[in-house]
Amino acid sequence: MRIPAGMAQAIVAHARADHPDEACGIIAGPAGSDRPTRLVPMTNAERSPTFYRFDSGEQLRLYKELDAADEDVVVVYHSHTATEAYPSRTDISYAGEPQAHYVLVSTRETDSDEFRSFRIIDGMVSEEDVEIIPAGPDVAPVRTGAGNQPVSAGTDLVQS
């Protein structure tokens, strides 16, 4: 999976900001392209350190927006706060986007971030390489957090 550096950093920043609860969100891209162009942080409706669920109202609005913009979900991401960045049985059972990359970030260590990507299809998990790339001209500026401020570019990522 190829992901712009700013998006990878924003996912880690979101995971750190929501810790000790799991953070979650998606990255959208042009329909059929598998190209991540727009990061959308979501609210974890469970507000739990061990489980995430998108807020249903946000999810409904997001999917209507994706349809209107002819976009697909390219990445579904969430964090694990006390375990490795690997899909749990629950993550696998709830994986409902077979075209998507499932990115997991572990925030269990305070000084490093484990950032991994998987495909989950029909209950089968396969890890894939992550390539951090510069943002292209079609990538929306990554903004998250209070006041919709840009995310700092100083995060170090550990890829497995």
C-alpha cells in the first residue's frame, strides 16, 4: 500500500490524541483507483480502549458524501492502545470493505509507533508492505484536531 507521508502522520497523531481510547477513520480516493487522497478522522462511538465503531451519523453522512464525489473507501484505520498493530478477531469479523487496506497503529509504546497495513477478505488476513510517499497534487491537505489545524510533520513511523 502506498500512502502520502502527511496522511500516515495524521493517522498516528489521531491515534495519539485519542489514546487511551482507540482512534478510527478512513481515507477516501477516486472510485476504483486505490489511491488515497482524502483523510477523514471519525469519532469512535464506543469511546473504548479495546473496540472501535464509527459514529453512525458520521458514517451515514460520509458514505453519502463519498457517493456524491464518486469516491471509495481506500483505507480503514484504527489504533490498538495496548497490543500490537495486528487485526483482532473482532476487527476481522467486522471488516466489511474488501477493497480497502486496513491500517492499524499501536500506541502501546510512548516513544514509537507501529504502523502496519493488511487486507482482510472473507476472514483471511494478509499483511502488505507500506510505502510512505510524498503527497501528489490531487491529495487534499491533511487537517485534524482542534481548530482544523495542520498536523505536524515530525512524527517518526515504524513500519513492519
